[in-house]
Amino acid sequence: MASSEVNDSVQYFEGVEKLLEIWFTKTDGNDKHCDLRKIPRQQLESLLKIVRCEVISFSSNDQVDAYVLSESSLFVARRRFILKTCGTTTPLQCLTPLMLLVENYAGFDQVEDVFYSRKNFKRPDLQKNPHRSFEKEVALLDSFFANGGTAYCLGSPARDCWYLYTLNPPNPHPPQPDQTLEVLMTDLDPQVMKIFTQEGSSSAADATQKSGIDLIIPQMAIDDYLFEPCGYSMNGIAKNGCYMTIHITPEKDFSYVSFETNMPQASYQQLIERVVNTFRPGKVVITVFANKESVAAEFPKAVQQMATVGEELRRHDLQYCRLHNYDLTFAFYSKFPS
């Protein structure tokens, strides 16, 4: 997040992340001794070089390993691999070496499901292939996963939209409760964004406390980092294996904040309000995934009742998808006219 792309003498950084989440299983169902966390850190660091980022901080507990990266985050649990990277990173180029590492060290022999998602880029022309267009990303993913997947575009491609690719498979593994909330924010309050600069805060911990990030989900153990001269990343992990992660690009002309968690809650409305009130964005994309086993199973539909969030944000778009194992809701809010 500290590096920037230069084009026509204008410095620009793409805060929007590419989010790759892969669940692994074993064909015979006997995965008791399989564990992605057996992949040596040195091997993960070599993998991240392919993606064009590196580890800058690490935290862990009995359930999950969490890495703060130079461009966002990596979470490794027993069966789930989450790589979230911003800037001009190339996460889809790590698929082949990742599968070899999983086979050689973790013991899994089958991909159970894949979720690749991102908001639309402000400057897609600065991206490396295959990330310059969603069509190219889908083509690569389809070529990699033999039976192919399903691609979605939710929202308005001409304005604010969100892309998703998933395998959408029948689930061979006994389902476990799973849910994910993402809040993707743009046009942020300049006074709030100033906190996430070296000028506005003396340290990452100072920025975390000044902004109120430490109060969003209080039970999280926080690992945070303040970039030079500006930018901020944090991972939070809880003893139950849940995580939260926040990434901030504070520059006024292209400000961006992402918040993500898999913390199970029957309703995320109060959490969304806390996030929005912390950062005061002008535009917000909210996505909610939940499977039938999750306590959040009904919340994707409940978003229909949330016509507003925060003090000024009104909903301009709402779409609902029923995937094979998950329900998904996309909502777009803005304080500007539609």
C-alpha cells in the first residue's frame, strides 16, 4: 500500500482489492490430519512474490494464521486460504504454485469451492494481466478449474459494481457455518482519512485508537500497520477463528476503505452502522454471504429493510443471488443522487 503507480506524472494507487478465497477438502473425506498451516512460511513468501507483495507483519492463534501484507492481507486456516491484495498485484497467477504447495505440505487433494471477487477498478488500465478486465480473469479461472464456474456482475458496470466468480459446487464436505460481510467505501471524509497518515498519527496503534477501529469488533486481537507516508492495514483475529481486516488508501482523489469479517451475527446492521460511522464515506458497497448453517442465514434477505445506513447514505441498488450453498446480497448506498 506504500507504493504507487505513476501515469502521466500523476501518482495513483488502486485501493480496490482482489479477493481470492479457496476451500480445500480430501476426496475420500479423511482430512483429519490435513492442514494448510503446515505450508512453511518461506514457501508462502515465495508464493507472494509471484503475486507482487510481501509479508510485513504476522499474528496467529489456534485457529488461523494472519499476515499483514505490503498490499493487504493473507489468512490461512485449516481448510480455508484467503488472499486479499490491492494495487497492481496478480493473485490469480499464484493458483498453480498454490495447488502444488497444498498437495506437498497440507495433504488436501481437492478444491471444494472458490470465491474470487472485487469491486470495479477506478484505473483498470494500470492493472497487470489478467486483471485488466473481469472477462480475462474469468477466462483464466475457467481454464484452471476443469468444470468451470459461474461469473456474476452485481450493480452498475458504468458506476459502482462488484464482480464474483465461484465454482458453486454441490458440497461434498459436511457443511460448517460460514458467512462473510464486506463493506467497501469510497469518497471518504478527509478529516477521518488524515488519521491514516504519518502526519495525522504517530503510530499504527495511535491511528487504530483515534479512529475507533479498536471498537468495531472489540474482541479482536489487532495487528496493525501505518505506511509511509500514508495508508493503513490491520488484521484482527478472535479465539474462535474469526477474523476482521481493514485496508485504507487515504489520498483525497482516490480514497478507499475496505472492511471484511466472517464474525457470525444474526444481524449485521449495527456492525455496518459502526463501520460507516467510523469512516464517513460518500459511497458504500455492501456484500453479505451466508450459508444455511450460519446464524446469519436470514440476514442477506434482511438487507432489503435497510433503506439507509449512517446519517446520509441512501440505498440506490439491491440485488440478491441464491448460490448453491450460499445466499448473497449486494447493496449500493450513496449520499449523492443516483
